Amino acid sequence: MRTYSVPRRFGLGTLLVVTLAFSGLSGLFRWLEWGPAIALTILAFIGIISVAQFFFDRSPRLASAVTGSVVFVVVASANWLIESRDPEYLVMALLWSGIWGFVAGYVTGVMVGSIFLMMAGVSALFHAKTEKESR
């Protein structure tokens, strides 16, 4: 069974698909009338997860989940430094942000992988069609 993730080598088609995915999400966020800060935060998180899958391509699911957890913990720590210095809050914030970051990273990694799964399926369909026509 093959695990799909951000490919190590990619060409113009991959760049176009990634650009289409990000522009589609941007359009969805605009249609939902979400603010630019929320949209950029979500797109940045997806980008960070994609980069993690690129560098740790041997285990993309684990890389996505751990990266999501790290990102959420860093954000919670920064929020603790800015907003509150209550140690009890920090412990709970780090615990819950680590858990939810793990889940969010995994789900985001699955969505990123599914884009490349669909891209491979479409590519296989076109290659099968051209082989059939060349006979």
C-alpha cells in the first residue's frame, strides 16, 4: 500500500495543482467572509505541514501529526507569554494544544496527501487513455 504525501521531485503539474488548491481555499475563506488573519493562519499551517511532509517523506503521517503538535504548542506558549503568566494555565494549554495539534496536523496531512492521491489517479487515467489511443 502506498502512502501519498508531498513528492520529493515535482514538476509544473504539481506546482499548478498546489497553486489551485491554495487559491481554492482562499476563495472558500473569502466566500465564508473570514478575515485575512484567520485565512492566512490556516494557509500557513497547511504550508508548514506540507513542508514537513516534504522533508520527512518516509513517514508523512507522523511528520504531519508531530509538526501540528509542535506548531500548536509554540502558539500556546507564545499566547501564555503575551496574555497570562499563570503556571496552571501553561500546563493545561500545553497539554491540550499538543493533543489537538497532533489531531489537526494528522488531518491536514491526510488532506494534503489526498490532493496528491487524486493527482496520481488523474495522471494514471490520462496515461491509460493515451496508451489505448496509441494502439
